[in-house]
Amino acid sequence: MFAVTRVGEASGLDAVVAARDLRRLTEAAMREAVGRARAGGATWHEIGEVLGASRQAAFQRFGRPVDAPPDPAASDRAVAILLDLVERRFTEVAGRFDATMAAAVPTARLEEVRERVEGLVGAYRGMGEPFAHRAGDLTVVRVPLRFEAGELSGEVTFDAAGRIAGLFVRRPDAI
């Protein structure tokens, strides 16, 4: 007769946390390695070949203008915006939109998205470390979001004036 030992729920969650942290470290290591390869003269074509991707895909994932670091305050602003969204302060979020977002996304749409997120993954539990990068004239900040039943990724895109030019909440693998 064989004895079956159940692995406790906490250790299963610990494994998920460890895997998530490993993914983040791996992504950071990959970005660093690609940066070093570029600084050493590697082309986007060569990097794409090593990664099994096209040069365009490699650039879209890792490229950014060399002389344009992300806005240093963008991460803090993105966290504040996502907290406002989570805490149902929709008017405050919409008040930070650029003209295009203001015309396209009414506060009722923000409310609808917030309710849909809660229906899919439960109550909000916390945020991970934000990651900011440049995309042309824009600064994009991605923030891991933890909920009762899963993780999502919040993404806030800022224009040069610091206004919200894009706002997404989606599965991390959909990025």
C-alpha cells in the first residue's frame, strides 16, 4: 500500500510566487543581455536570430531609443493611476487622460472594466514592481497586479506631457 502525501496549499502558492519571481528575473536578465549585445555591436537581426524571432520582433520587445530614458516619475504616476482605478476613483483617472483618451473612454467605461476585472479574478491584493520603458515619444509603464484568483498586468502609457495616452489591464501573457 502506498501513502499519498498532499502538498500543502501554501507550498503550492510558494512555488507560484517563486516561478513568477524567476520570470521577472529572467526578463530583467534578458533585457540586460540584449542591451550588452547591442552595446557590443550586435544587430537586431543577429539578436532576433538567437532568440528565434525576427529583427522587428526583437526590436519591438527590447529596443528603445538610446538617448531617451523613460520618464523617472512615470512609474510612480502609473502606480497611483492603477490604485485610483482599483479603488474606483474613475473621475481622477479620466482627469489625467490626453485629449484622445478623454474623447474615447468615458468614466462609465472605466467602471465597466473595473467590474469585469473583479468578476474575472476577484478582489485586488497588491502590485508588483513597475517596469518603465520608452516607445518613441511615449513612456510605457507595466505593473504586475495581484488579485484573489490570478495576476493581471496594468499598463499605463504617458505622452510627453505626462498625460495618459493609453490604459490597459490584461493577462500578463497577452503583452
